[in-house]
Amino acid sequence: MLDESALTKGQLRKLNALRKSVGPAIADEAFAKWLQQAVAEPEEDENARAISDALWGLIQEGRLSIRRGGYAVRRGRGRVIVQPAGE
């Protein structure tokens, strides 16, 4: 039996679509198998870890604050471009 309260909105939509298409018994079994495969822990991005480690010291010292909404970091021609996210 599935604990539907622990599922995300997208997972609930997928489960309900499966139930409508193949029936509740088969859908619950298929969804449980899919969920076991989908919940595999994502690999950690080494670049994101390096950026985080580099900035954390500045944040602790109070020399850097990251605004709500964050920033987008990308490469430019021989430089790093940092812009507020969403722009």
C-alpha cells in the first residue's frame, strides 16, 4: 500500500493517471516499482560543491550575502558573469 501523503504533486498525478489507464491494482504495483527506481540518490555535482565551499567562508565572515532568489552564475568570454536569478 502506498502512502499518498508522502508523494509530491507530480507523483500523485502520475499515480492517478496510471490508475485511470490500467486500473488501481496494476497501477499501484507499477508505480511502486517506478518510485523505487526514481528515488535513487542524485550524484553530487563537484563543481557546485567547489563553488559552495568557496563562498561559504565569505558568508560566515559577513563579507557576502546572497539575496532571496539567488544568483545565476555563468561563463562569459574569459570571465564569470553573475546576475540576479530571473533576469
